[in-house]
Amino acid sequence: MKIGLVGYPGAGKSTVFGALTGLAVEARGAGDKARLGVVKVPDARVDALAKLYSPKKKTYAEIAFTDLAGGHGEGVDRGVLNAMRPLDALCQVVRAFPDAAGEAPDALAEITGLATETILADLEIIESRMKKLAKDPAGKVELPLLERLKNTLESEQAIRELELSSEERKAIAGYTFLTQKPLLLVLNVGEGDVSKPPAEDVVAAARARGLGLVVLSGAVEMDIAQMAESEQADFLASLDLSEPAKNRFIRAAYELLDLISMLTAGPDECRAWPVPRGTPAPRAAGKIHSDIERGFIRAEVVAWQDLVELGSEASCRDAGKLRVEGKSYVIQDGDVVNFRFNV
Ligand SMILES: Nc1nc2c(ncn2[C@@H]2O[C@H](COP(=O)(O)OP(=O)(O)O)[C@@H](O)[C@H]2O)c(=O)[nH]1
Ligand SMILES: [Mg+2]
């Protein structure tokens, strides 16, 4: 699962990437290679479980971000659009601070600009495909669906805004439409604006498109990332913040991938395991080890709050909070799970 930081040149993608990953920001224009960084998903549930078990190891879920190469010119070019194709989700970094030359930002223009470019790129694919299918008798099935997508795009809507059945989704998966990818907006504001509400037109644009919006300052987050932990706490307190904005952003990106966390807890390790929403217990067990999936007998499940509140699995069992679930159980976010299996 890979999330791309996309947007206009100078919007702050590389700065945000640096703050997320702790990697140094490369000189402007230096990076013609895309950079990839793995980021831990901050999770207070793992911390709470670790307090209970004092485990040897504490492991967070991880997601991969990429800082796309290219895009040194004006706006969003073809190279950037093509680089988006293989990604699972997109985070558009939007400039809302005056740039080094003092030029005022136009956040709304960047949001609508990228939307338009991706719509046009998808339309191009659909139109050439429709031309081919028109001559092909087998194309009869697919054409009406493509026609619907085309109408959606022509009315300036993204494909993700369209209600599609799972069969329809499957039918178009191979096209890797850009406007079908989940998208999160990251409003990169100036240092003085971190605790102000975002501009109303930007909020309205996000809402109209059904997109999430995270407000942060790449520069501030970069500073925080470079501080010692003790310094961080004081600095955050001075801004009246309980945690860096980057944590909120990472969690929102995790949700964007439609991932939830299954938890495991014990004296060896307390850990969050990313699983796609809707995953049945045996398949989730397979994330830990394929043997557990193969020999799956049952899952013993307790909600993390219950475990933390009652203090042990035994007291959860006594209180009737420990559930025994079978093969068809669908893992829920925050389930602490113990699998029983045959070897
Ligand atoms: N004042 C301010 N400058 C920023 C912020 N984020 C990025 N910048 C600056 O904006 C310029 C472009 O940022 P960069 O991350 O290279 O943008 P990219 O082209 O999208 O990768 C750099 O000079 C950054 O230092 C911010 O939050 N506040
Ligand atoms: Mg960059």
C-alpha cells in the first residue's frame, strides 16, 4: 500500500515528506527520483496495551509514502500524472503560505487545478478505449459503464464520487483511473496560521468533493521532527497542541487506505496489524503467519478498551468481555485478538 504526496511545485510536498519520514529535504529540484519512506502510524491503543504488558517490543502499523519526482514546471505535468497511476491513494499538498518570493497562495486554484488535470487524464483513457470498443462486439457490455464514467467526468466530478457496484469496480480496476483513487487534502499553512481555522472556500471545496482536509504547516512539522523529545513536548504545549499535526495526518492517510488495526498484546510484543476493513478472522490471522490461517480454529477477541480497563485477559473472561469468534467473524478496528490454531 503506497500513498503519494502530490500537488503543485512549491506546495511543500518534500517538506511534508521530510517531516513525516525524518528524512532530510533534498534541495529544490534535486530530486528527479521519487523517494519512498515508511512511516509508523501513531496509535495510543498500542501505547496503552504496552503499559499493561511492558512488552519487549512495541510495533506500530506502517504505511509507505512517496514524494513524487518531477513537476518543476508550472502546475501538474504529464510525468506527475503518470507517476500517480500505481499509487493506492493520493494526498494533495496545497500551498496556503506565501512563497519565498512573497507570492500569495491560491489554495482553491490548486485544488480545482489538480482535479481538472486528473479528470482530463481519465477522460482521455476512456475516450480512446470507447473508440476501440465500438468496433468490437465484445465491447457491448463495457460500453454503457464507460459512458457513465465519461458523463461523470464531463460534469467535472471524480469517478470516486460515483456509486459503483463491486462488479463495476472490478471491471474498471485495470484502468487505474486517477480520479478513482482516494484523495486527502493537506492544507500547508504558514507558521502563524496553524491554530486558525482554514479558509472557508477551501473547506467548502473539500466538502463539495467529499474529501478529507488536514491542516498543518510543513515548516513547523519539520522543526518539531528535528527536536529532541523533551523539547517537542514544551514546544507543542506552547502552541496548545497535544501532538504534532503530522500524527493526525498519518492517521487520516491510514483511514484513506481503508485500513483498520487488529491488535495483539502480550509480554513479548504489543502490536497493531493493518488489515483492510471487512477482513474475516482467518485471513487477518494470515497477516501474522500463514500457518495460523491454515490451521485456524477460533479467535478470542476483546475490545482494547475493555482489556485496558479490566487489566488482564483473565478478568475480561470473568467479566464476559472475551468473545470466542469463528471463521466468519469480521475483524473490527481495535480488536485485541488471540488466535487458536492447529499446527
Ligand atoms: N513558510 C513556509 N514555507 C514552507 C512551508 N512548507 C514548505 N515551505 C517552503 O516552500 C518551498 C517549497 O517546498 P517544497 O517542500 O520543496 O515543495 P514541493 O515542490 O512541493 O516539494 C521550500 O522553500 C520550503 O522551505 C511552510 O509550511 N511554511
Ligand atoms: Mg519536492
